[in-house]
Amino acid sequence: MSRIEYRIYVIELSKKVFTENSRFRNANPQFNGILECLYVGMTTKSPKERLKQHKSGYRNKKGHKLSSNIVQKYGVYLRPSLYNHIDPLPTRYQALRMEEILAKELRRKGYAVWYN
């Protein structure tokens, strides 16, 4: 049986998300418009496959939408230089924690960031 591993990934978003989405804007009061808008997530898929799922509005077999509306509308491309240093994680809990840590770290650096 193969062991599930969770990967952290970062997607660059169009800067339109900051002007058009009040929830995104309110989550990033520190943003000065210089750096990019980003989405940080975690997945058991490859980051490339996960981006495709977001962009297509992917739903699982039970009909639950597994894609982020923000990424579906504003996602541009992956930013591997911002996540390649993070090794795959063995548990969902660790991956969710790392997702939050990376998102907050990127916000401190001046990016506008959305994560779940």
C-alpha cells in the first residue's frame, strides 16, 4: 500500500483579485501592491494537477467542489520557487499547519495571500 504524502504549493493570482474581491482585500490589509497576490494550498496530487483542478472547477465523485473560487477566477500559474524547499508531509494536519505557516510568512514579506 502506498503512503499518502501532502505537498504544499503556491499559485500566483492576478492582481485583479485585490481590487475585485473584498474578502481577499480584507484578509491582506498589509498589502502595498508591490509584490504579487498568491494562493497557498496543500494537496496529495502534483501541484500542476491541482492547479488544473482549481482552474476547471473540479468536483469529486460525490459532487463536492474541491476547487477554490479565487484560484478558478484569478489563478495564473504555479510559483515553485516559493514552495520547492518544503518536503512532502506525512499527515493532513502537518500539511494544513505548514500551509498556514507559509501563508503567514509570505504575508510578512509583503505578498497578499489567500489560504484555507
